Amino acid sequence: RGRRYRQYLSKETLDGLKGLGREKNVTLFMVLLAAFKGMLSKICGQNDIVIGTPIANRRMFEVEQLIGFFVNTLVLRTDCSNNPTFEELIKRVEKTTLEAYEHQDIPFEQLVDHLSMPRDLSRHPLFQVMFVLQDTRNANLSLNKLDVNYIESETIQSRFDITLNIAETANGLYIKYEYAADLFDEEYIKKLSNY
């Protein structure tokens, strides 16, 4: 059983986050992921933060123009020990992310099999939190005289304990938490989102 909680951040906040990324020579994804991992580390009292993230997995020229589902899942593990500054955490996230990009062609299922993880069907292997950043500024799709729009399903299933979906829009950041209703209530997620 899942639930959703939505939040919006202004264009000014988005511009500030992008400015920080330029200053530190990292992407918006890395800045947001560092903030999320830092928050999870503080709230959970854990130093080893493991999060999954989808990647398009279209590095081969042969598949760039194909229609189909080529998404793979990367596992991003960050050491948050020794109370790092936010700048230090950004650098740790950058290193982890760049290393993961180098191995993005390895299918997630193959990684799980290789690690011989004990399987428990009640939870996802390797991580329980997913982080997704999408650039939706040019997401309008028009096919001949047919306009295509995204419609969000009313049925909510939470595949992970928490999934943080962030969409970059022309007006700022649209943030959507999808969470397991058996683990969290809306008040807790609100508190988390304002941490």
C-alpha cells in the first residue's frame, strides 16, 4: 500500500541549487542526491546510505534511437561518516555516482545474483529507497495532431519504502514522495520533506 506527498520548490530555489552545482562542478542530480542522503543519514542515524536510481542505459549508439524500455537501476552507496560538510558530501556523492555510471551496463539482476544476496520477497534487495530526477521542461509530446499528456494513476503502490521523485520544470522543482503506508504516515513524510 502506497501513498503520495507532493511539494513544490520555486524557480529561485532551483536556480540556487543549479548555481551551487556549477560552483562545485557537479550536476543538479548530485546536489539533490547529496541533500537527500545527508538528510537520511541524520534522520536514520546511519553512515552507510544506499539508494537506487534509474538510468536510461542508452550508451550504445545502436540503441539510442530505438523505442523501448532500456532502463537499468544503479545502486549508489555513500559513506556519510565523520559528519561531513555539505561540500564534502557532494564530493562523496559525485565520486560514487561517476563510478556507478562506469558500470551502468551491468544489469541490476546480474549484480544481485553476483553478490549472492539472500532474497526476501518482502523487501527489495540492496536498497529500500529510490531517488529519481527527471527533466520535464520539454516533456510535451505531439504526434501529428495528437497531443500526449502524462496522467498520474490514482492507484498507488509503493515498490520501495520511499521513492523520491523530483521533476525539473520551467517553474521550479516538483517533488513527489511515494511511500509505504504501512511504514510511514503523511505527517512523518511532511516532516522529512521539510528537514
